[in-house]
Amino acid sequence: MNRKRRLTDAFVRRLRPGNREYSVRDIMVPSLGVRVYPSGGRSYVHFGEGRKVSLGPAMLMTIGQARRTSLSLLTGSIPDKTAAPLFRDFVAGPWRESWVHRCKPSTIRHRTWHLEKRLLPVFGHLRLDRITSIAVTKWFDEYSSTAPGNANLCLQVLRHIFNHAVVCGHVVSSPARTIKPNPRKKVTRFLSREELDRLHSVLDRYAIARKIRPSQRRQIDIIRLLLFTGCRKNEIVRLRQDEVYGSQLRLRDGKTGPRIVFLNAEARSILERRLKGSREYLFPSSKDGRRPIHNGLSLWYRVREEAGLEDVRLHDLRHTYASHAVMQGTPLPVVARLLGHRQTTMTLHYAHTGDRETEAAAERIGEVISGMLRFAES
């Protein structure tokens, strides 16, 4: 459907999507039109001789700018376009405004850190359209030589920036689109029963030591809670007193949003002891009791070394919780709810099984099939 109207900024904003895309031509500049998509998006289009040229999203340009551009294309002159902005100006303005209002504080901190520490020092002074794929590849290779994991995370932020720059019409394509992230080693580590015994023995030894500092005692409780609840580190480290409700934790701001954590007897015992304090956080910092502990749980590295578990990360305690739940016959949807996953596909990354359990399952399946074969032969 094609219609003709005198286009104005207000009229374009009022256009409503239909079941199919349609265009409205401008009677002031007949070569200009606005295309409306079923999704609700609108873009200006130049109707040339035998071809259509997209001029960009209507939300990013005025009708006056669109008319001037269409006329320039019609006469064959160079379009009067504003030069692409500097990288530092774009990320501080249009890019940040496009996402900051709908992201969690942790996401904002994550992107800001990568931006200030790694991206702005290299690309901040350059115009967006002057940043080449060669320059991005060189930056990524140098960063990857010292921190391949962080380089991957920073590359995600850079791609997000340039994808928005493409939408805004500042660049034709992203210079980071062809870069392949560094391969990551798949980690499927979880603690066996014997390893759990060693870990708890070391924690017990530290807990009863006379010279243990209050900060170390807090760290011991955090480590045990991570294992008994399957929570993420920040969910326990930043736990507030008003988030503890008897046999539940009612987290206001987990990674996937608010969620309920169901507590077993061991976890409840630790929390009841911590609740005797009067501070806002259950694990306050030694320097500033109004903030959560922030020393990175340094005791963990000593504990895991003494337990002979040097390859075990704190996050592997979450893997351990999920894996033993599965090995005890807990249905996967229930494990997903315990971990706070929205989809069970994510839970599969955590729910590992040990060799003994896998071997036993193979034996059980073999016995069932063998019994079926004997029944068929009789």
C-alpha cells in the first residue's frame, strides 16, 4: 500500500504498523517516503529510478534531513551528512542511553570497566568510521596474549557498541564482526564425596583455630553456604539480613532477578548464627561494616591448596551442588529451580555426573535390555 501525504515529524511518529509493511510518499519531495514495518519500525526511503535506497531509521533523523538527503541523491550530488561521531562521544551518549535504563547494576559496572580500562584508551579519540577491522584485530590479539578470557568479554562490549552504531547509520558494518573469540576450555569440575570430606576437614581445622581472624571466619561460612545452597558468589557475599525468611532466602537482586532459595538444615544453621549480628549485611567488611566483605575470599586459595584441590574454583561448588542433586535422582526442572535458572538447558552445563554413577547407569541399562532379549527369545 502506497499513500501520499505531506510528511512531518509528528505524522511519522503517529504511523501505526499493519499486517504487512507499507510506504507513505512525501508530496513535498516525491522521491522521499517513509516505510512502516509490521514490527513497528519506520525508516526513510529514497525512491530513485528503478531502485530504492534506505536512508536510515526515522527515529534518528528529522524529516528535513531526510528531504535534503533524498534531493541530494536525486540530483546526483554528495549527500549532506554529518561526519560520524568520535568513539568516546558515541559511547557516552547514544550507545549508553540505548541500554543503561534496562540493565542491572552489575551489567553497568561490567561494561563501564571494559570501556574505561580497555576500549577508550585505544579507540576513544577516533571517529567511528575510521576504526578498521585491522585495528580491532590488532587490539584483540594483543589483549588476548595476556588475558584471553577478558579479551572475549571486552570484544562482546565492542560488538554491542558497533552494532548500535550500524543501527544509527554511523557505519555500514561492524569492524569487529569477523573476529573469532578465543576458545575457552570446557570446565566440568565438581567435587566427589572424598574431595568434599577433605574440603570440610580443612574448613573445620580453620574454624577451631585460636588465631583465626573474624574476616576469615566469615569466609569459612560463605564457602560452606555456597556449597550448601548452590548460590552464586555475589548472592551470598552481598546477602542482607532482610533477605532471610526462615527456611528461605528471598533474594531481591539475583543474576536472573528476584528469586527464592530453599535452605537445608546445614545452611539454616549457619545463617541463624550470622543473624545474631545487627548489621545490614550478614557478611560485612572489616573496614566498613556498612558494606559487604570485599577481599575476594582470599582464604579459599589456602583452603583448596591444603585440601589438594588446587584446580577447583569457587564457582565449582555450584557445579557440585547441582551434580550431586542430579545423582540423587532430583528431576532436572527441580534442579533448575534450585539454581535459579529460567531454562533447564542452562542447568545441563552444571549437572555433571561422576564416572561411578555413569558406569552404574550403563550396567542398569544393560541389564534391562538383556532381560528384554531373553524374554523375546523364550
